[in-house]
Amino acid sequence: MTDFWFQFLLALDSTLRVATPLIFCAMAGIFSERSGIIDISLEGKMLMAAFVAAATAYATGSPWIGAIAAIIVSILASLIHGFACIIHRGNQVISGLAINILASGLTVIIGIALFRQGGQTPTLPRTSRFNSLELPFVDFMEQNVPIFGIIYKELLSDHNILVWAALASVGVTFYILFKTTFGLRLRAVGEKPEAIDSAGISVTRMRFQAIIIAGILCGLAGVYLSTATGAGFVKEMTAGKGYIALAAMIFGKWRPVPALFACLLFGFLEAVAARVQGVEIMLIGEISSDLLIALPYLLTVILLAGFIGGVTPPRAIGQPYIKER
Amino acid sequence: MVSCLAMFSVVTTGFAGSHAMKPAVIYDMGGKFDKSFNEGVWNGVKKFTEETGIEVMEFEVTNETQREQAMRRMVERGATIVLGVGFAQADAIAAVAADNPDVQFSIIDVSWLDSPNLRQYAFKEHEGSYLVGVAAAKASQTNKVGFVGGMDIPLISRFACGYVGGVKSVSANAEIYQNMTGSTPSAWNDPAKGAELTRSQIDRGADVVYHAAGGTGVGVIQAAADAGKLAIGVDSNQNGLAPGSVLTSMLKRVDVAAYNTFMDASKGQFTSGVQVLGLAEGGVDWALDENNENLITDDIKKAVASAREAILSGDVAVHDYLADNNCPY
């Protein structure tokens, strides 16, 4: 039984790692969508950032320079999205899809041209990555503090800095959205842009600020994938995580803290799926890991269908703002 | 006008050297220096050119629609034999081969097509996997080993089953954790998930993890290396991806397939049909180089050598999962 709890703890530990890119992307989605801009392109921005982070970290040997370059590229992708659908009032879903397609093609083509390894970057040495940080007094805690000690060691210690940054981003997002004037305006611009406009604040400017923040957060998600948990870029390495994050954001009803829990739930399902595959469980038999993997999508669909309380997206989402003259 | 002239000159040279062999190869996405599948083919092509002096026309596909176009272009340029690389080119080569019955075609990693002018190469991955399974069991100190597959398809179960057979031949009570990454093509390129699956196996005590998961495997190797455990690479020699942490790699000798294709054609011995390359034909092997020489003890070497002998002599028949979709080990 203790072994069961130990494995459970390790599954929670895995949950944190799996959920990290989802959390970054879900927060990015919240900023963007709360301002009224649908953001399908979380996936593409994350992919571009992952590539740039790995390529730059490989060239310079510094994960930090890689992270900065990745964030810049991710912001640029956001700006393209903004140019198309804020300035030119294009369709936000199509613009987002275009960025995803662009990212999946461009990363591979540039990767082949630069490194000639089938679109991968070379494997990064430990010094070019964000490595795990061991918290202080780990062994002391494990030996002297009964239950919390082992939790401290297995669950909390040994994560890289971006895992902590992801959790912090939830608090920051909550604070900005609900405790600052900027956040109030941002939420208003996604609900009733006319009101913001009549107060003399530029809707365009607000929306650009929101998607730039989204760009930074997606950039961090990409950096995490290729230079923290991973050691290099592999083509299409985001593997749908941007879409799961989108689902988590909707599951959390466009609110930071519930979205965090949705990300953790989805991450937990994946961590459990990895552990139950091919294992016979007493009385139940073998649980299908495919079912567990599909659960996030099923849950989101059920939620959207209105079974778990109502879901109300920001009212002006998807609508380009046209100033009345 | 220029293109007309060019066409004309191609036609005339085609006639002038009608008996000469004109080989062509279509590398797949990734290009010929991908440190993997394509580069393996390129090594075989290079060896052929060095030995015979016959130049091989080459094309590197960079997107999916180019495959068939490139093959047709090669035929137009007078190619007498066209070699395709990888199962992704199967549909293209089937179509072009049907339209050009006088040209010879060959494709690697395909076995299900049927055309009188097409040779197909398949590999006995289960035999190679059996060998690395023996090595894994010998190298494991916990008597627990892992396997991470890419997409959940029978071909990958073939790797898994051979591996299990190899492990159990050394240690009948060994525990083997198996995970498939997913059931969609994105399972081939999700290194983050590969790393998570590997960690989950290491958490349960595995200390050697074999992958057959394409790009996902990069994450498997790196997670094993980060945890101070051992990984086993696949397809090409991946020992250098994390020197000292990759026990060995299960090699598919695509270079042998490429070399044989062109060599047979140059001698007029081209045959159609399926050629299955196993241990006996030199089609699968395990990788030994300077990156893993310190990991491979004499004990491991001896065990793998005797497993190889047993397979070659027929004493051990490694079960092929594809034969009955079942793994008896």
C-alpha cells in the first residue's frame, strides 16, 4: 500500500511537469481571449518558440539567450495574428490556423537548412538547458519530517525553474486581470469594446497589449518543451498541447485559477495513463489508456454542451471592433 | 526554348546509353544527412558509387506532394532504376511503377505492394530487438526494463515482442514495462511525452529503456540520461545522442538494402518481390562503437553473440508479432 502511495506521489510529480506547458498556454489564451481575440495559434507560437529556443541555445550555449530569442519570435507571431485580425479585421480562427501551419512548416525547413538532421536540432548538452533545481534540505526533510518530508522530496523538489514560473504565471495573471486597472480594461474590451472606446481608450492598443502578453507566455511554454524538459527540438514536438491548453482554458471558463486546475487535471490524466498502460488493476482489469488520454476532450465537449454549469465566453470574442463614426 | 533543348539532349543521351544503368534515389523528408534513415541509405548509395563508378541521381523530398513528382521526373530523365526510401513513399512508388513497366523500382520498409517491376525491402525488426533485449537484461541491475513505442500499430508491437523475447531468454522472471506513446501520428514526435513515459518506467524500477518511437525517442534517451539510467536507440546508430547513457542501438541496415538494390541492378540480377532482411542477411544488428564500449561488458558481448548464433542456426526462432498479432513471451 505504501508503494501505491509512493507511485501516486510520483504521478503527481509527473502531473506538474506535464501540466507546465499547458498552464503557460492556458494563461496566454486567457489574456488573448479575454481581450476578444480568439487564439487558436497557441500551438504554433509554442512550436516556433521551441525551435528558436533550442536552435539559439545550441548556437550560444546559453538557455537564457535561447529563451529571450524564443519569446521575441513568439511575440512576432502574435503580432502577425494581430496585424491580420485586429488591424485588418480578418477572421481570427483562420489567422490562428495560418500561424499554426506556418510554424509547422517553417520550423522543419529552417531546421533542415541549419542542422541537416531531418528538422531536428542537435541534442543540447546539460549546460545549454534549464536543469532541475533541488530544493534545500531535501535529505534532511525526508529523514526527519514524517509525511511532508517525502512529499517535499518527491513532489516539490527537482523541478526546473520554468515549472515554478508556470505556477507563478497563474497568480500574476489573476492579479493583472482582477486587481489592476489594466486588467479591468482588458476584460471590458473583450465584453464591450464600445464602452472602452467611449472612455477614450484605444481598443486596438489594448488588444495588442493582450496578445503580446500571450506571445510571451506561449514563448515560455516552447522554451520549456525544448530546453527544459527536453533537450532539443523535434519536428511537431508540441503534439497538440496548444489545443489541450485551449480546452483547459475553456474548461476553466476563461478564469486563471480554474484553468490551472483544469491543466493539472489533464496533466494528471496523462500521468496516470502512462502508469496504468498494460497493468491489470484488481477488480477493474486493464484501464484503457486511450480512454484516459481522450478524457480531456470528452470533458470539454460535455462542458461546452452545458452539462457542467453554463459556459459564457467573453461576449465580444471573435468580433473585430469597428469604430462607429 | 531552352527547356526544349534540354529535353532533347536528355532524350538523346538516353538513347546513346540505352544499355547503361542510370540509378536514382528519392530521399524522404529529412534529407540525406539526417543522421538517421536517409543517411543510412546515402551510405549504401555512396558505397555503390565508390565501387562501380556509376553516379546515382538524387532528390531530397521536402514536402509530401513532391514524392510522386520526383519519381516521375527521374523516370523522364532516363532513370533505369528508382529507389524510394520509407513507407511514406509507398503510394507514390506504386503509382509510378504501374505507369512505367519498363523501369525498375525498389522501396525500403514496405512489403505490402504488388507490382512486377517493384522490389520491396522489409526488415526482421524482431530479431534485432531480441538481440538488444538480451543486452538490456544483462545490463539491468534491477531485473526491470522498459519499452516505449511510438504509435500503437502492429509493426511497433513487433519490436516490443522481439525485445521481450530477448529479455526473457536471459531472465525469465524479468519485469518489462511497455508503453505506447499514442494512437495518432503525433505519437512519433512527442519527446516530452516520451520523456514522461520513460520516467514513469524508471520510477517503477526500470533501468534500461528501449524505444521504437522516432522523434519521441529523443525524449526517451534524454530522460534516461538525465536519470542516470540507460536507453537503447533504434533504426540508426543513436549511441552518440547521449554518449555513455545509450547502451546500444538496434540497427536497421537500410544501407545494405540500398547497396543491394543498385548492385543487383548493375549486374542485371534485379528481381521483384519482397526481400526480408534479417540477422542472417545482415539487415538488422546492434551497434557497438566508441560511445558505448565502456557500457558493453564482455558478459553482455558474449550473451549477445550466443543469441545471434542461436538465431542464425535456427535454435531460436524469434516470434514475429505480425504473423499472428500475438506475443507469446
